[in-house]
Amino acid sequence: MIKGLAKLIVALNGNQKKSQIAAGFAWGVLLGFLPVGNAFWIMLFVLSFFLVHNQGAKVVSMAVLKLLMPLLYPLTDSIGWLILNAEFLRDFLTFLYNTPFVLFTRFNNTLVAGALAAGLVLWLPVFIIFYFFIPFYRNSLLPKILRSSLAKLLGNIPFIEKIQQAIGVIHAVSSD
């Protein structure tokens, strides 16, 4: 987790494209919503390694969302129930249910169906939000944060020192 956070900080403060960082956050949201261990999650997780995005942003956003998911379960469960009980999808869902491999995705679980729908719907808005937030962060917020007395005080905390060391190592490796 510290390495992922360090990679994210290096990317945010470096010259990595804002689209790659935003895509990393969006992938993290999609994977963070889905319950781990079903075929949808595994397929999307493997697919994400073949696409260009920031892995640190994906790991950090996925971890934060996984911590918040117990609070969102009622919402995703009700969304899944609406999807699985939609009359116009009944024939399609019956076809999927009778297809051998598709059952491994557990699409007929209300949490999985609702989480997949929520993650897919939120992918583009999360991408757009972070796409426009990153230049604002780099140009306006970062200079203020670095000049603040709180940043200087936090720099002396051992956990923060470890993150700074990891950032230094990752920055040195990525600049070679």
C-alpha cells in the first residue's frame, strides 16, 4: 500500500499524463465496487494490467473504496435487485444463467450485479473529475501544501518519512 501511495504521489507531482492517472482512479473505482473473488473481478483486474493507466492510483482508490464498501452494500444490493428483476432483461439473464462459464461471474448475485452496474456507471464521471482535478492540484494546491507549516510538521513523522523514502526511490528509478 505504501508503494502504491508513493507511486501515486510521484505521478501526481511528476510529468505523467493526467489521463493515465485519471484512468487509474477510474479502474480503482470499478474494481473497488466489485466483490473480490468472482470471475468479473478477476477478468477486469487482469485486463487492467494490459491497459495504460497509473497503477498507484488504481491501488489507492481501490483500497479506499474497499474500506467504504460495507456502507454502500445496501445501495449496490438494491441496484442489483432492480437489475436482476427487470422484466425486459429476464430472457437475457436466463440465457446467461444457462451459459456454463457465466455462472462463475456470480452475475445473479444482487451485490455483484449492483456493484458492476455502479462501477460501470461511475467509471466515466470519475475519469472526468480526476482528469480536470489533476491540473488544479498541480498548479494551485501543491504549492500551497508544500509551503504550509503542517506539511513541514508532518515531514517529521516516521510513517511520512517512509513514504518520502519510497517516493525518492520510485522517482529515482522512474527518471532513469
